[in-house]
Amino acid sequence: MELRRKASIMDETAMRRAITRIAHEVIEHNEGIDSVAIVGIHRRGVPLARLLADAIESIEGTRPALGTLDISFYRDDIGRSIAPVVHDTDIPFELDGCNVVLVDDVLYTGRTIRSALDALMDYGRPKTVQLAVLVDRGHRELPIRADYVGKNVPSSAAEEVRLLIEPIDDVNAVEIWESAGEGDE
């Protein structure tokens, strides 16, 4: 199935604004960042988590603990994948008693977050786990909701919402893609 870009819904400036707003919300909700740790889910949640940590540091003057989480072997579709791409999990701090802000790019069915929660619990017992996503597109299959959302983007199940982020991609943007031929009537 060939896809084509339907719309660009966030550019780099809009993404930066959303991340700054989320940073303020995280600080306010946790009454500072003394016990806050940011954990990005591989792949695009990792650079997003770094940007969130940068924004919090610019506001508070202190950088929160930062980690990365690989969920490859926790996914419920692992049996369907020929060879999952495995990344390093790097959580260089104690999770026990921490308020963890789990960061992902796009919240859709909730299955990635369920897998991330399972993986995270293998590393410790956080006080709380809060979820920050740049885009919430709906269509949940599991009872999962984000605590911090950059933008709600209603979309059809046939569309793809993609976060493009440096250094993985050569641009920072959020785009909606659709099947070529869809809507060409």
C-alpha cells in the first residue's frame, strides 16, 4: 500500500511550544522536579524525552534524571515480527519511589504503553508513572490515557500520524499520511 502525505499538522515551532507547555505541566503537577525522572520509549520517544528534559532544565535550572526504555520483547505482536529491532534500555537511576514521566511520540491503541509499563516494572517500582505524548490520535484498544498531551489529532484508523524528529529524521514535524488514492474521488 502506497502512502502519501495528507497534511503537516505541527512544524518545529509548534512542537517546541507543545514540549514547553508539557514541561510546565509536569513541573506544576509534581510540585517541582525533585523526584521526577523522564524515560523515553525507543524509538522516537527518546529524542522527545531529551527535548522535554531540556525544557524542564531551562525552566527549573536542574535537569531531571533521564533514561531510555526498549520494549521490543514486551510487545504483544512480537510473534508476528520476523526480527524486532532491539535498542538499549538505559535507566541510570533508581526507579523505586520516583515519579516517572514515560514519553512516547503518538498515542494510538495503547498497546505500546502497555508494553512499556510491563518493561518499566522489571526495573523497579516507581511511585507514579505519568504519560506524556506529543500526539494523541484516539482509537484506543486499551484503557490508557495520557497525562500530558501536546496535541489531540482526530484521525481515521486508515490514516497514519507520524512524528518526524531529529536526529532520527532530517526534520521536526508531525504529519498525517493516507493511502494513495484515498479521497481522490
